[in-house]
Amino acid sequence: MKKVLVISIFAIFLSNYSWAQELAADAELVKQAQNPLANMITVPILNNTNFGLGPDGDRTGNILNIQPVIPFFDGRLITRTIFNIPSNPDYSESSGTKTGFGDIVFTAFYAPKSKGLIWGVGPAISFPTGGDNFGSGKWAAGPSLVVLAMPGRWVAGFVINNVWSFAGDEDRAEVNFMTIQPFINYNFPKFYLTYSPTGITANWEAESGNQWTVPLGMGIGKLVKLGGKLPVNLQASYFYNVVSPEFGPQSQIRLAAAVLLPTAIF
């Protein structure tokens, strides 16, 4: 009887120890998923639905972003390419939308080894793939910087870039556009809270009062494993634009899923 009891206690201990190890590993994986400079391949798919567009504030638009992040050289070089598919309201009709392919934005970060504060710097380049209806018609480039820290259960930082046009359609407006993407995450054992908007943006070519878009809001996220193995980072957020240009969106719902893959697949 005593032998059975000892074996049972030992089995329970091993089960709890294994569960605790798995929980700790998942918690670390979640933090790495929130780190834009992590040495892992991620394939985020983000759907942003914008409300309150147009002169009457009654139109809805949508932007689907697919932005694979691929590291090279043991994580010292991180690349991110943003492909976007916008669906804009057709203001010439009482309803309806126009859907197309937008400009591609490519960013590469050099990320040196560091302790405490993590950072990376590199170029951002915008390719005029959106044509007349869904893009700027301009080639644009500029510097990009990412800074973050991961103390305890927190992952917080920002990505910032500013691009200027240097070539393209001479009849289209010049590009001078800044994007700040802050991210603040607090991780609980089984989920996390997040502030990670598409971006605080400034169009420096716009007239005064129509330059800035500033969203405030919050979201919730969770790491799940498809088939018990493939990690996927899920997230849902709501934002209200406390500052926005005339005819710009008033609010936004963002749904995201990011597949996490080891670099070993290469």
C-alpha cells in the first residue's frame, strides 16, 4: 500500500513538473512572439476594419495585411515585408467598395546582441505596387528604428519610420510619411492584454489639422497550438481615433493571427 502511495505521489509530482515546464516554455514563446526582433519566423495576418469614413462618417473600409517576418544570420538581420489588400468605400455610389493591392513596404533591421534594452535599425522602402487607386504612385524610403524591453511579464517598445518619395509618377503628390507602432503587452499565465495599434501616423504633406492619426484602445491575445504543436498567436483589439484627418476613420477593429515557425525550416 505504501509503495503504491509513493508511486502515485511521484507520478503526480512528475505530471505537475512537466505541466509547469510546458507553461513556462509557452510563456517565453508568447513573449518572443511579441518581440519584433525575435530569432523566429512569424507570418502575421492582420485584418483592420475602419469605421466612420467619408464626409458623413457612415462608410466602412478594410485593410488586410500579410507581413512575414524572416530572420537571417542567427537573428542579427530581421526582415519584414508588408503586403496589404485595401477595400475602400466607393464614394461615387451610395454603397459598395473597391478592392485592390496596395503598396508593398519592406523593412530590414540590424539587431546587435544586447542585454536589457533590445534595439534594431535599418531602412524602410515603399514600392509603388498599388497603382492609381490603392497606392501613392511613388518610390519612397527612409530610416526605421525598433526599441523594446521585456522585464518580467511586460513586453513594451515601439517601431518608428519615416519615408520620403524619391521617384515615381510626377503627377502624384510627394510622400513624407511617418509611422509609429507602439506595443505594450502584459502577459498573464493563459492570455495577455495589449495595446498594439496599426500605427500612430503623420502625413507631413497634408495640411495642418489633417496630418495626424492617433488611435487609443486595447486588445486581448492568446497563444494556441494547432494540433497540439503549431503555435499561433491570436489577437483582437478595438481602437478609437482621438485624432484623425477629415474624412478619416473614427474607430477600428483589428483581428490578427500569427503563425510561429522555427528558423530551422530553412
